[in-house]
Amino acid sequence: MKMEFELFSKVFQKDVNNYILIGDDGKIKSKGGYVKKLSNLDYDLPILNKALINYMVHGISIEDSILKCDELKEFQLVSKISNKYTDIIHGDKKLKEKCIRIFASKLDSDAGVQKISARTGRPEKLTNSPEHCFIYNDEVNEIKVPYKLDKQWYIRFAKSRLADFGVV
């Protein structure tokens, strides 16, 4: 029997399920919701994953990764409600959709989003959603970032995730 092992020059670990390993050969292994490789079916807050990896692996600042990105799709927070909830509301407007794309907004006039509990009828904040947001459920490929997108919200969120790794 032969024992196998790999050498890593850097390890960034939030917990047993979220980590980045950089091999002596420069090869990167990552696991977990914060730094996983994204697919077209699972493309939730991709700018955060990219900013974290760019910072930890390549030394690129969070600000550079986020501020230089101009593709709206990279900033989407996809939120879907289960059958435990009846509706999603944006401000006081009930939405017909059960799955939405949320984007942080600079505009105070843009309300937050909540889901309505089927059991209690009370609103609850959608996980990770910003206080002020806009919803864009049309095709997002090749759509540029609008002026009202709050990139500072994404920077703060990315830095809080970095702190979870003990990096900052």
C-alpha cells in the first residue's frame, strides 16, 4: 500500500467546509459556498466568490475586483422561496415570482425584499439581501451595471466574508 499526499503552500480556511488551498505548483483547490466554482445553474453572488479568490490567491484588492466589474450578472443574488412562504414582497408590492434576482441599490427609494411566512403570515428578510435593492428578472447576460448598483454594499459583504476566513 502506498500513501498519497499533496503539498500546499497556502491554506485559507473558514471552517471544515469552506477553504482555499494553493498547491506548491500553484494549483488551486476550493470548497464551500464562499469560494466554490460557479455554474450557470448556480450563479449566486459570483462577484463575491471572485473577489475573495482574487484577494487570497492573487493579492488583488476586494475593491479592484468589484469596482472594475461592469457586468450586472456578476452582482446577482438569486433568491427562491420554498413552500414555507407564500410570497415575496419588495417594499409593499407583492411579486408574482417565487424566484428573483436581487441587486443592491444606492437609492434609498428602492425598498428591501421580504418573504411572507405561510405559517404566521409575517414578513421575514430574505437571506443576505440588502436593505435597498432593485429586482431585475430579465435576461442578464451582457447587461452592464446601472448607476444605481451599490458596489460598496458588495465590497462590505466581501470583506465580512474575508473576516470569516480570518484574513482581515
